[in-house]
Amino acid sequence: MVASIILAVAGLFFVGFGFLIWYFKIAGVIAGYDATKVTNPDALAKWVGKCMMITGALAWSISLIRLLFESDRADLFAFSAFMVGSTLSIVVTLAGTQRYNK
């Protein structure tokens, strides 16, 4: 149950912050952003924002799936699944940001 609450809050954070980056095209808050090296900051903000929202949706999905199972290791499985999924999401996000660098 604790894992579901933590993952739901983390998912809410990722979706909310990703929406702000995507909708308002705030590229300046992206880690490692350098205005001199980016060709299209609006497209970069859209890409990173959407990827963050997908990561948040992943966290919400895992938290909902966790509610279906009651076992001693369900929290461990939920956190492990989120760590693997978010790591894959980060790799895809970083690979996609290379399109917008000079």
C-alpha cells in the first residue's frame, strides 16, 4: 500500500512538471540545457515534457497494478518495476534530445 501512495505522488509530480514543460515550452528548466547548443528549444521542451508525462503515467500504472496484489514482496516488485521503467524512459529521452543539439 505504501508503494502505491509513493508511486502515485511521484507520477503526479512527473505528469504535472512534464505538462508544464511541454505546454509552456520551458526548455530552460531541463537539466543540461545550453541555449547555444540547442537548435530548436521549443521542440526540445515538447519532447522532454511528453517523455516526463509518460514516465508519470508509468508510475501511476504501476501504483494501480500494485493495489491488485497483496503479498510480502509486492512493494519491492512495484519499486523495482518503476526503477527499470524509469531508467528505460530516461534512456529514450536522452537519445531523443540528441536531435536538437548542434
